[in-house]
Amino acid sequence: MLILSIIVALAAIGALCWLLFALATFALPAFAGMAAGTWAYGAGAGLPGSLAAGLACAGLVFGVGQFLIMVVRPMWMKMAVALAFVAPSAIAGYFATHGIVRHLLPSDTWQIAFSVFGAIAVGITAFVRITSAAAPDRVGQSAISA
């Protein structure tokens, strides 16, 4: 029974880590949606109205971010938009990893080291997912030959 519980615990940790990596791209839209939904609920929109406002805001933030990455030409602007999406994802990755590692390691130094590694891994994953939507520039091709 003890071995079964260890296997189930490892499977649960693996599933949560997979979920963290899968949802890392949506940290900024989720934060914006929660803020808009909370504001709408405080303004008296009620539960359905605040849910609709939060979902609309989250979708708008994600759509505008993807649009800007695909349309903006200067690389520094694309990097700024990507950084706006990656920073909240890395912070979420740090705290999620810290929450898992806190139960496994007694040393604070190792907890922070693994948490920073988790933040870097989640940040890189979010960066790859955000920038994968941008089509590469076609150097040397004109609009007529494309």
C-alpha cells in the first residue's frame, strides 16, 4: 500500500507539472481576466456579468498579444510583448515549484534553487509557446513572389 501511495503521489506531481507547463502561456490573460472579473463584481455586475467580463478581458489580452507578436515588425517590440507574457508565467512557475519542493526538501537553499530552476523552465516554455505563433520573416522575398 505504501508503494502504491508513492506511485500515485509521483503521478499527481507529474500531472500538476504538466498542467503548469501547459497553462504557463495563459498566466497574463488569467491575471487580467481575474482583475476584470473582480472589478465587475465589485461594480455590481453580479456573478454572470463578472464571469463574462473576466472571460472577455482574458480573451482580449491573449488575442491582442498574439496579434502584436504576429504583426509588429521590430524585434525589440516583439520581445517586449513576449516578456509581458513570460514574466507572470515565470513568477507562477517559481511559486508552483516552491510549493511542491517545500514538501520534499528541508533546506531553504535547495528549495530556492529548485524554485528558480522551475521558474526558468516555465519561463522558457511560455516564451516558446508565445513566440511560436509568430511567422518567421521571409528575407529576400517580395510581396509579388510570396
